[in-house]
Amino acid sequence: MTHTPPLDGEGDEDPDAPPGTARLRTRLSWRRTALSATGVMLLTLKTALIQQNVAGRALIIAVAALGWLGLLAICRKRIAAMTGTPPAPAGWSPAGMALGIAGFAVLGIAAAVLP
Amino acid sequence: MIFRTVRQWFDPREVRSEGTRPDYRYSLANERTFLAWIRTGLALIGGGLAVAGFLPQLRVTHLREGIAVVLLVLGGAIGLHAVDHWARSERAMRLDQPLPPSRFPAVLAIALALGALLLVLILAVGGMRE
């Protein structure tokens, strides 16, 4: 008897599993990531409030809000592109997410270090 | 070399010109691994921001900011590592090669364990300002 082991131990690549769960799990994974990005954006706003410099504070809040909207747009676009069969390749979405994360790190450093 | 790597992150057409397209479920599994790394990076960035925003000042000057910056830099580095590993794995699957090995998880685990130990020591010796 031959049995193909699942790819990642969660079973949906099992030939007997209902079709489409790989796509569903990937979509939910993008949603979880968008949710995490929202949490980080809120924490960035909270940290920006300790800034004494009003202009710096406003700039950090504005950039954080725009960056968050950008990350949400990437997640939304990728989820929408996943409906075809086979789903469209990820394209530049991973690179966009990674740059967004790096940008939030830089913004966080500015919020934490600047007086 | 570095330029080509970075270009592959943004323009996977170059990757798609090589080899054959793997079963899309493999690509989606690779994408989920990438997203799990991204959330790990976001968690560290959130941790750094929480240290900067909520932790009281420590006795050692700028120690609080130092901890925050280390966590934030680590979070950003994880994001860049994630996309690099994703692109290299995608390429390896197309060329039917073994997935790229990485020391990054081990290094990260050790760095985080040492960092946590350091924080425990700081708290144990009363690093908080009264």
C-alpha cells in the first residue's frame, strides 16, 4: 500500500483530503498576517505618543497608517489572486510584505529612539 | 549577485523562466511558511515597540531603548530573510533540487534564548528604577 505523506503534517495535501484546503489555509494565513500587522501598527501609534517632538510624532503616525494600508492592500490583492485554478503565483506580494515589515522596524526604531 | 537575489524577490518572472512549475500546493505551502516567518518578525517588532512604550526606565541609561532597538532590528531582519528563503525555495522546487538549508532558525533561537536570559538577570538584580 502506498500513501503519500502530507507536505507539512497538517493533512490537506493528502489525496483523500477535501480539495481546496491548501488554498483556504493560505488565505487564512494572509488574513492572520494582516491582523498581526494591525497590532503592530497600533503599537507603533502608542509608541509614537511618547515623542516630545510634535512634528516627528505626526510624521510617524502618518507613515505608520499609510504603511498599514499598503500591507492590507497587498494581503487583499493576494487573497483575490488566489481564486483561480491553479492559483496565480505570489509575484511581488512576498517582497512587498517583507519591505513593509522592514519599514515598520525602521519606523519603530525612530519612535523608540528619537527624543 | 546580491542585486540578482534582490531582483528575484520583486520579479519572480526570472525564477519562473527556470525549471518547471511545481504542484501549486507546494508553492502555497512555501507561501504559508513565508507568512509564518513574517508573523514571527511582526511579533518581535511588536515586542520591541511594547518595550519602548510600556517598560519603565531602567537603572542603566538607554538600556530600555537598546532592548527595543535589538528586537526591532531582529524583526526587520526576519522579514528580509523570509522573502529570501521563500524565493530560493521556490526556485529549488522548480529545478527539482533539495530545499535550501538554513542556519537562521538555530541562530535566531539561540539569540532569543540568550536575550531572554539577559532580561531575567536584569530583572533579578533589580534593574528597574524605583
